[in-house]
Amino acid sequence: MPAAVGQLGTDLPDFETEGLKQMATGAVFMMGDNPALPRMPSAPTLQEFFRYRLLELGVTGRHLLISAQKALEAGLDEDVVLAVLLHDISLPCLIRSDHGYWGAQMIAPYVSEKVAWAVQYHQALRYFADEPNGYPYPDNYNRFFGPDYVPPEYIRRDAELARGHRWYMASRQVTIYDTYLFDNGPLPDLEMFDDIIGRHFKTPKEGLGFDGSPVAHMWRTMIWPNNFL
């Protein structure tokens, strides 16, 4: 069920009103497991979110694995490789808008402050070239947003803050390896990151979404993305 406000001014149907009409036929709104999605384990790990959600969607899961593989092959520090692996984690299954900020918040209890910081600030830094460090402005952004696009003030402010921060290069490396490779080449094995995840991601014994953390609801939303309420 998309957010109602996002449907205003579009040709999308009024899903909520149409759904309420169908209740007259005995239909009910979806709550719990969507049979079109793989069933998640009762205590899911990060790897299982990749297998049963991110990789099911194809493009984003492939993008994250390819980006992280290239960062690993380039010899980046393990925590930066993890940041590259997780930089778009909120985008396909939770929310698109401000995905860097949402992604950083949902991983913050389980990773170092540096990793969460790198994920958050990649969102602002990706709009600003740093060619001496190997990051030209992406050609795709001209296609996505138009050649005259100017990021909003908060993005410009946060990019400027990040440029003076001690972890600037960690977040800049995320943008450098944010590859936009949507090819059909071999998919990297998720298992190549198991050791890095084991060393740098604190998996709760209850499973992501059920550990009572301030962000558990975000992971639960990824498990049950079609819940009506």
C-alpha cells in the first residue's frame, strides 16, 4: 500500500478507497506474510535480508554486491567495504526518499559509528564531484534529474559538513564505488562478505526486527512490506 500523499497528482488509483470497497465482497487487507515473497526466518540475519528481500528485487541487490565486490578488490578497509555493501539497503524495501539517512539510522545499532556515518553522508556527497579523489559527477544524474538540477539546501549543507569531517573519505569511497552497474554479468557471491559482516555487524540473537532496538520496526517493515497497518 503506497503512502496516500505520494499518489496525489498522479494517475495511480486510490488504492485505499478501492480496497475498502472490496471489503464488501468479503476480502480482507493483507497482514503478515505476502505469499508472493519468500518467507523470512523467525530470527533473520543481515544475509537473509539480502537473500530473501534485496536479491529478490534483482537490480538493487546486484548493485550492492557488485559495488562491494569492487571495493573489496580495491583493498578498502573492511568497515568501508561494509558501508558500500549497505549504502542503499533501505531503498528497495523500505523507502526511496532520503534513503541514505534512513539506511544509516536502521543499521546504526549494529555497526560502528563510522559505517553509519559513511552511509548517511553518501547521499549528500554523491551530488558533488571530487575528481582529484576519483569521483566525477555521474552521467546518470543528468539523465535522472536533468542537467540543471540543484540539490536542496540541506543536501548542500551536509555535503559541506562531510567534506571537513575526519571520515570524509569513507563516505566518498561509498560514492566512488556506487557503481550504477546494472549489467547481466555474474552475480558476486554474498558469502564473500560473511567474514566482514561477522566482524563488523552485530547481529542480534533475536534476529533483525525482533531485538527491541529503536529501529526494529524498520526491519519488520522489510519483512512485511504489504501490511495495511
